[in-house]
Amino acid sequence: MTESAETRDDAAASGGGGSSSRNWLGALGLERPEQRAWALYHWASGAFATIVMAAMLPIYFHDVAAATLPDNLRTAYWGYMTSFALALVAVAAPVLGILADNQGIKKRLLAGFTALGVVATALLYFVHRGDWGFALILFLVGNIGYFGGTLFYDSLLPSLAGPSEIDRVSTAGFALGYVGGGLLLAINLVCVLKPELVGYADKGAAVRGAFVSAAVWWGVFSVPILRRVKEPPRAPSQYPSSGAVVASFLTLRDTFRQVRHYKQLLIFLVAFWFYSDGFGTIIKMATIYGREIGVGTTDLIGSLLLVQFLGIPATFAFGQIAKRIGARPSIMITLVIYSCICALGYFMTESWQFWVLAGLVALVQGGCQALSLSLYASLIPLSKASEFYGFISVSARFAGIVGPLLFGIVAQITGQGRLSILFLISFFVIGMVLLAKVDLVEGARVATETEAKLRAARGET
């Protein structure tokens, strides 16, 4: 019996694997082929997030590419480049996002940024001892590709999932990102520990091979979203007589003005900016900080594997906790734990302690992000979900600049990265104070009333 065309299409959309892959992806909430293809991009880009951003490149940069630099400068330069990459994306993203809406080119921009990131990641293979400048440039370009691609990937979600589906589909994407990145990291960890088994000359060659594998993984598993997800309809420009770039800036101005009218939403956004910068900095700087204080390569990569796989059930567990006590108290719990992670990180001296802290991060990382987006959804009118999700995505990029930059400055001034981690506690404390001030009932009321007015203006009941 031959396979039906519909079955083949579904398998292609989900990255292959036929009915079995559809079954388990459907269990995650990815019920339609285009949703599976969309979520698979998280699986694809998770290779860059784990191999390049979090695990192997920070270690390789510290031990090989920047081996000629003092320890504190290795940490400082890594932090500076991380902030610079986020700054470039944050400045360009609002205009690119509006251009993509008005011109109907989201998928083309997604493909372009992905290709940029894939090429930069593959070129890391040619980084050797002392090539810290070359490594930082490729890291910069790779980050631009990653964050730029993520922006347009996120912007496709509202066209694939209705209001009742969006949280489930988004969470499933996070879960696939954990699994995909963790699986490739596990494979490459074996190669690094036993390079002779796979034909590498030494561990250095195995790490450089890991960069190539991340590029191939990212590129191959990005194909389904480009093939199977349709380009959303163009959004007509509010300023058709202006040039495309000018119109984009004018539209961005209007979006910011709208956000200012939602007082509770704005308070939440500022809170989110602070605490998301805190946990984002932990993610970006943990490995190179651990390497600076002497944690071994196997322990660093192994603990990050723990984060990848423990993070999946922990994320769903926090979803259940939120059902019992609410999203805001659940987020508060994660922020208290993050503050403890920073305090304990300051005193860390042994490798086993890094494992413990990694386990704590795994418990709260996914839950904090997923619940923050759910809480945000309750404060915005449904008809403007795409616009407001785009706004939080872009604004979070700006907020993410400060933490790594501060980490680098403190490390350079004090001669060590240890003091930097204490400064991150303030990000979580400020976030908690502001989050406690948000009147969720009032915010939801304003969002509901605005939605009713928008529907009435469109003649809907």
C-alpha cells in the first residue's frame, strides 16, 4: 500500500518520521502541519543556542581563540560582543519588522537571517589559537542571524494559532528547542570526549566540527518552515505616501504611543525588561564564567545538557503550578530562585556546585518565560496580538543589552567576573517590585474594553 500525498505532506512539514512524529508532536499541541513546521524551526535554531551561545564556543573562545588574553578580558570581551550583537538587532528589528508586515516578506527575511547565521556558524571551524578577533566577529554575525531569524519566526505565530492555541503552540516550540539543542549537544559531547571514535585528530578538531554540525542542523531543519508555512497577508501601510523606511519609523512611533496608553501593561513590560535581562545574562555568560573560575569542560557541557532535558518537564510543571496559584506568584517564585542562583554563583568554587546551579536554572528558565508571555497575553487586546507580541520581542532585545555589557565592564574593572554575577540580583529584585505593582484586573479590563471597541469599529459583534 502506498503512502498518501497528505501523509507525505504532513511528514515533510514535521521534518519527517510519518505518523509517529505526527502523534508525538500532536500530543505537544502541534495539531496542524504548518504548526509542526513552525515549531521545528525552534529545534533547528536550538543548535546555535546550545552549541555556539551557551556551551562549546564560550569554552573554545576562553581556552583557544582568546588564550593569549588575560582571563578577565576573555570574559569582558565576550560580554561586550554579546551586548553589541543584541544592540544591532534591536536597532534594526523594529524597522525590519514593519517592513516585513507591509511588504509581505517575513519568510524571505527569515531565510536571509538564517542563512547569515548558518554561514557564520560554519566558518567558526577555521578559528584557531589566538584568533579571538575573528571568533568574536563570527559570533556577532551568528547572533545577528539567530536573533533576526527568531524575530520573524515569532511574527509568524499569530497567523498559525488562534487565541486559544497560541500559548500551547508557543510552549511546544520551546520544548522542541530544548530537545533539538540538547540532542545535538549530547552527540557532540561524545565526539569531544572520544574524538578518535569519529575520526577527529583531537578535541579541538571535534569542537570545531561541532560548529559545522550546528550550522548543518540549523540549515536543514529550517527547510520545513520555509516550505510549509504560508506568508501571512500583507498589512497595508498606515502611511502609503511615505517611503517604506520612513513609514516603518512612523508606524513604530504609533505602536509605542499605543503601549503608553496601557498603564498596567507598561508597568509589566518594564518589570519584564529587568528580569528577562537578568536571566538572559545568566544564559549567555554562565559557561565562560564557569570556565574562568576553573570548572572543567565535561562538567560545563554536561550541566548544560541537564538544563536542556530537565527544562522540558520543569516548564510544564510550572504551567500546572500557575493553574493552582496564578501566573504572577509562579513568576515571583522563579525570580526568587534566580536571585539565589546569583548569590550562590558568587561563592561557587567547585564543579559540582555548577551542576547544582544548572539544575536550578533548568527548573525555572522555561516556566519564567512561558508564564511571562501568558501574563502578557492577558493584558493586550486580541486583535492587536501580532503587533504587541512583536513589540515585546523587539523591546526585550533592547533590554537584553545591559546585562552582558555590565558583566563585561565589572569583569574588566575588577579583574574577575565573580563580582559581576552579584549585580544581576538587582535585575531580579527590581523586576519583582514592579511586577507586584501591576494591577492585573485593571489591565485585563482595559484590554477587554479596547478589544470590544476594535470589534465594534469593524462591525463585528
